[in-house]
Amino acid sequence: MLELNYLRNMQESDLDWVLQIEQQAYDFPWSRQGFENSLDQGLNYIFCNADGEDIGYACVLTVLDEAHLLNLCIAPKFQGRGLGKQALQKLQGKLKESDFNIMFLEVRVSNDAALKVYERCGFNRDGVRPNYYSCHEWDEAKGALIETKEDAILMSCPL
Ligand SMILES: CC(C)(COP(=O)(O)OP(=O)(O)OC[C@H]1O[C@@H](n2cnc3c(N)ncnc32)[C@H](O)[C@@H]1OP(=O)(O)O)[C@@H](O)C(=O)NCCC(=O)NCCS
């Protein structure tokens, strides 16, 4: 099994790599401005393997003792090998050490991989935000992808 070794703070100089992975990993990627805002306002990390290679990243917005996970991403070439779970566990440890008491997040109802990772890491389902995310859906009649909406599942985990 591949091992995630450590996390480090994300820097402005990481953004070219982060944006490249973001565009590969998401249908609706964050912009550079989104990451710049996050660097100004939140806690942002890069996950690395034993060789010091970057394998993913996370963006967290904090409010008092609450940590809101806004983005968790493993580079596509490393996905499905247990690294998402290890990354989230490392992040939970780091936030706990820093005296945060609870984590919150929102996830697309269709994102099976993320839901599995979150549930494996102790997150509970608290509710649903209807039609929260934009998504693409195949429209048979039009023979084309159309933009529509999908629900978000709200989750939390005590630290
Ligand atoms: C979601 C994401 C972080 C998960 O990371 P990952 O490294 O691929 O996941 P892991 O290999 O650690 O898998 C953890 C668990 O999920 C399961 N899983 C992985 N991919 C899955 C899939 N497509 N469908 C269902 N289960 C899946 C694994 O089997 C594993 O379960 P197990 O503990 O029972 O073995 C990663 O796929 C990713 O970055 N996706 C794109 C960005 C994204 O959607 N981020 C989440 C935004 S809320």
C-alpha cells in the first residue's frame, strides 16, 4: 500500500501544481482566486509521500473551534489507493492538536469515493442542502450534456 508521509503548509508557489490537479480532479474546479482567498483566510495543506512528492491538498476555513473542510483532493494518478483516507486522518490529527473540536463539510450526493472516505474517518450525515451544487447531466432528448443541480450532504465529525 502507498503511504502518505506528512503534510505541510500550502504556499503561493504550490498554486500552479494545485490548479493543475484541481482541473484534472473536478468538473467544477476552483479558480486561482479561490485558492488565493483560501491562502489568505484559512489553513491550507499539501500532502506528501515518503519521497517528498506532492500527492494532494486540503483547504480548511476555521471559525472559533470549528474547522470547515472546503476542499480535499488527491491527485488522480494516486486516487483509489488508500491515500484519501490517510490524508484526512492526518488532517484530523493536525486540527485536533491545534485545539479544534469539530469538523464540518459538504459533499455531493453523487461523490461515492468522498462519502466513503468521510464515513470511514468518523463523519456523520447531519442533513441535506437541496440543489446546492452545479453538475452536468446527460440529456437523452437533447443528446448533450446539460448543466443542472445536485444536493449536498452535510457532515460533521468531533475531533
Ligand atoms: C475523494 C478522494 C479524496 C478520495 O481519495 P482516494 O485516495 O481516492 O480514496 P481512498 O483510496 O483512500 O479510498 C477510501 C475508501 O473509499 C473507497 N473508494 C475509493 N474510491 C471509490 C469509489 N469511486 N466509489 C466507492 N468507493 C470508493 C475505497 O474502497 C476505500 O474504502 P475502504 O476503506 O473500505 O477500503 C479522491 O478520490 C479525490 O480527490 N477525488 C476528487 C476530488 C473530490 O471529489 N474531493 C472531495 C470533495 S468533497
